[in-house]
Amino acid sequence: MAATGVKAKAGGRGGDIFSAIGAATGLGNAMRFPGLCARYGVGFLAVYALCLVVVCLPILAAELSLGAKFRAPFSGCVKRLAPKFGLLARAAVVNAAFTGLYYGGVMIGTGSSALHAVGADSSFSQGVVISAVVWTAAYLLLRGGSSRLSRSGRLSLVCFMLAMVPVAVAGLGKFTFNLVVSAFFSGAVWTDALCQAMLSLSLAAGVMPAFAANMAEGGDPTSGALKIVSVNLAVCALGCIAVMPYGAVGGNGDGLSASGELFPRIFAEVYGDAVSGRICRFAAFAALTVVAVQSACSLMFPLVQEKAAVLPWICLAGFALSPLLAKCPALVGACDFIACTVAAPIIAAFECIMFAVTRRRFMRRGAAAFCIRFICPVCCALAAAASLSGARISPVGKWLLLIAVCILASAAAIKILRALTAGAMSGKMELWKRLKACATHLRGEVSRHIRSLRAKRRSNS
């Protein structure tokens, strides 16, 4: 595998699939999905499952096939498969790294909640200490490559169960399957479900091809995709059961903010305020912090795999930004909206187009190929359009979206200007070469003519 500066060896038998499962059962399932279930009701799980199977499963299988075939980072795979889509690979990896960076604010939040459960007062200095700890752990995980991420994927899955199973068991007696059919006719439900499914599976981020590059020879990517989707759906159902008996939350559809409001109340109600209850709440929030660190590392792994030199800098940026993001939940929500609800569907749509137009297709026939070529791009594009047109963007998010659009427009304008300038310069150089050749030919002809005249004079004399 053509990794640059990171270890590429998988973590033993089954390590590759645990790396992918760890990336697919992360913070999105632990924090974002339960908040959306609390907002939309149990019907959200059915909508999510449909989006997961119809749209996301084919994309996941294609991404795993891509990484297993070329054994290279995501940009290397795209360069060999369809060089014209190189910008797509860069956008996907940068968006994934951006998502991992703002997850730092969530890490600080869950870590502070863990300390608050045992009586510690939250403060900015406490957030700085937590940021140093979690980003040092992220640095060590990413430095170890896929082998270490595979082992942390197992730990992340165990921590997810540790945080969710006791709450789900406590709420199982209160759970009522109250399905509201009208929820299926809300465009926001389908948009959030599709974007949540893509986030949960780390699609259109270069994550799955990076982990699939470490798959054992002869592994079946489609079988791996089915395993990952099955585990993802199971843990999402567990999260839904855990939060539904404890009431709904209002708001603008931001699952992270909803879970941030919901989990402290749920854990306090389930475990109580006794000493044993405080210890259990501390363990639950600490487990969620571990899941958050694993999620951030999985999302930043493709960038580090391609350019290992950025690892210290991206961890330093996360360490500096995380305490500030933790103090501004609206900023975290705005970043979440831009990265997961706007950018990810657009990138996924272009990724499906890349799979459809390339000559070396991974799925030549069947329902999966039909989904990748037609259904997946249309659904992703509609989700992005609905998100942009909806009135669910906070004022901070609108400014951030405007800044992001300006940066992208400026980068595109600079790239086009450079291309035009390079073309004009190459045209000038070619014209200069032609003029120089003409001048040389003319000078040769004149010299030959002068020599012939001198020769005639000599012969006459």
C-alpha cells in the first residue's frame, strides 16, 4: 500500500473490518443519531434504515471495492481510477478532517460532563487540560496507523455499549412503539436521515477506502459492507431505545445539540445522584469521550495517510480550537450543518457520478449498480438542495457558509486564472519558438545567398 509515513499493516485477523466498524459506530451513532430520534420520534429509525440500505450500502460497497482494488490512499485510488475527479478526492478528505476538528468541541463537552458528574466545576482551564489529553491520544492513535486504529475500533465499540446498554435496559420498560405516519412526509426527516447515514458510515470522506486498502487479499468488499451496515443499524436501534422513553426535544434539527441537552438529563434520571450513580455517569461520559476520539481519528486518517507531515499540525490545531468550540455550541452546530448536511451529500453525489462514468466499474449489473448510477446521486443532490433551501441554518452557520463559499470561489478563480495564464504563456513560448525558427531560417538563406554571390565574383575575376 502506498501510504506516506503511516503504518499500513492491519491489526491482525479481522483487524481491517474492526477499523471500518469502529469508524461506522462512532460519535454520529452515539450522540447525533439519538438526538435526531428524540426530535423526530421512533419513525426516524425506519427512515434511516431505508436510506442506509437503498442509498448508503451501494456507496459503501463501492468505496470498499475501490480501496481493496488499488491498495492506496483515497486520492491515489481516484487518481488511478478517474484522474479528472482529483478535486473530488481532495474535497472529501478536507471535509472529513474539518469534521474531525470540530469534534474536538464535543470531546471537551463529554469530558467536562464526566468530571462534572463527580463534582468538578467546569472551567476554561479544565477544557484546556481535557483538550491536551484527548488530542495527545488522537496523535498517538493516528501515528500508529490502521493497526492501532483497529484496536481502538474494538475499544470504541465496547465503550459505545457501556454507555448505551444500561440506559436502554432501564428505558426498555418505558418504551412505547408510537409510530407517527405523518413524519414520513416531512422533507427534513428524509434529509437528516440520509445525511446522518452518510456521516455514520463515514461516506464521501475517503475513510472507508483508506481502511479497505488494508483488507486481506481475497476479501469480499460487499460482504464487509453488509457487516458494517448491520452493526451500524443495530447500534442505532440501541441508541433509539435508549433515548425515546425520556421525552423529545425541540430545536432546529441539530442532533449534536439535542443530544447535548438530552444525555445529562437521561443519565441523571437513570443513575440518580448517589455516589454509585455519579460514578456510573462518569463512566458513561468517559466512554462517549473515547468514542468521540476514535471518530475524530477515523475521519482524519485519510489526510494523515496521504500526508503524514500534517499530523502534528492538525493535532495542534485541534488542541487550540477545541476549548473555544466547547464554549460556543452554536459554532459546533454550524460546522456540523456545513460539513455533514451540505458538503457531504454534494461530495457523495459527485463520487457516485465518478463510479458511474468510469470504465472500470466495480458493480457492472444488478440493483447496487442501478443505485450508484441513478438513485444515489439524485438522493444526495436533493438532500443538499433541501438543506440549503431550508430555514434551519443559524446566523453563525449562515456566515460560516458564506465564508466557505467565498473561499471555494476564490480558490476556483485562482486555479482557473493560473490555468489560463499557463496556457497563454505556453502559447507565447510556442509563438516565440516559431519566430526564432523563422529568423534562423531567414538568416541562413541570406547567408547562403551572400556566399553564392561572393563565389560568382571570385569565379569572374
